[in-house]
Amino acid sequence: MGRPGGKLTAKQERFVEEYMIDSNAAASARRAGFTKKNSDAIGMQLLRKSHVRAAIAAKREKLSQKTGDTAERIIAELQFNYQRALELNDMSAANKAVELRGKHLKMFVDHVKHDVGVTLLDIICPRTESDDE
């Protein structure tokens, strides 16, 4: 159950601060003082809490206003870096700028295959011992 008014606990506040460093929920939970053994689960649980997500969003907005970082500015800088890299014939830097722009546009999606050894059919229609005879 959440705290009254959606207030963060001291550990949750620390988690939000740590999460701003690297956006790694498990590492942030460990650095915030939560148990190392369950830091993966704790980090994900914290990110599911609406008041924690709201605190992270508010911190990010404040940081963005302070630094002047906007999506438009970052894309413009990537475009500038791309052009400069081409002028210097630095194809590695040019490719990196293109890659980052593509990631921003969600053109590249990492796919992870999980093999749990069970098919959907096994779940829907479990086999019985009589099926094996």
C-alpha cells in the first residue's frame, strides 16, 4: 500500500536520486540501501509505483530545464556531429551519430528470445499420463 499523498520514503527518495545516474533499477536499489539479494525485484517494484515514477519524471523534467536538453536540441547536435564526422572522414563517428538518431526514432529494437521449455499448447492443453499410453 502506498504512503499517504504519494510521499516517498527516505529509501525511495534515494532510489530516485540514484536512478537519475544510470537508469538501472537494480543498481539504484542497491545504492539506495535496499538488500543486494533482491535488488532486481525491488528495483522493478519501485518503478511500478506511480509516485516513484512521478518523482523520476519530475527530476528528469527539472534536469532537462536546467540543462536546456530537449529532443530537438539533441537531434540537432547529432546532425551537426554527423556532418562534422563526414567532413573529417571519421566514418565511425558518423555511424554512431546515425545509430543514435535511429535509436531515438525507435528504428532499432533489440529482440531477446526466452526459451522456458514450455509451449503455449502445453499450458492450454496439458498432457495427462493417459495421453502417453
